[in-house]
Amino acid sequence: MSRHRRGPEYERDHERTRESPAYREPEPEYDPYLDDDYYDPELARRRQEIIFRKISNVVWLITMFILAVIMLRVVLLLINANQENPFVSWVYDTSWFFVRPFADITTDVQLNGSVFEINSLIAVLIYMLLIYGILQLVRVVLDLTTPTDP
């Protein structure tokens, strides 16, 4: 069996060019991140959830730091810590900004120089509920509570 070789005339006559009807433009690969016409609601929802989760984690981190300072204030007042110490003074000054709105709710219990500051505990509870409520409200507004329909 001999192999049939096509000559240059055949190649020239049957070459696929943009003008020939047999030529098809190659389709570019689809990239959902670059194509502006494409919108995947599930992908958008997942991105929104990830962004919300990251923001929520940062908000909780800041909140937990503030609450830790307030709780440290409660402990330092209970053990009657030296207010002349720079760290103790910093804790009292920093936490007072957050405890001040709740300062006159109840009277503090005092015994032998130790102070049990109930107002600080109320502040911790209120701040936790407030941050939780705000984050849940944002979750509802962004509609992250229910799955999307397929």
C-alpha cells in the first residue's frame, strides 16, 4: 500500500482561511471572573458569605478585646489592685470609656477595699448582645440566612 501524499497545490486549494466557509473561529475559554456578562448567584452568595464571615470575625475580635479589658477591670477592682501601677491605671482608664454609660445603674458592692462592680458586668452583657444583634441584622439584610433556590 502506498501512502498518498498531498502536494502543495492541494494544500493551497484546501487551506482553511478566515474567508473559507469551513473555517471556524476558535472559542475562547470561559472565565467567570473575567466575563462581565456572566453572573452566578451562588458564586456571588458564597463570596458575600466569606466577606461577611471575615468582617464578623474582625468585629468579634475587637469586641472580645474590649470585653476582656472590662473583665480585667472587674478582677482588678475585686483584688483591690494598686491604682498607681501603670498597667492597672491603663486598664481603669481604658475600660472607663466603655463602662461609663452604665455607671449609675446599680451601686457597687464594697468589702474591705475590694469593689464588686456590677455595672461592668452589665456593660459586658449589653455589648455582647448589641454586637450579636448588629451582626445578625446585617446577615438578614444581606440575605445570608436562607439558601438560594437552585
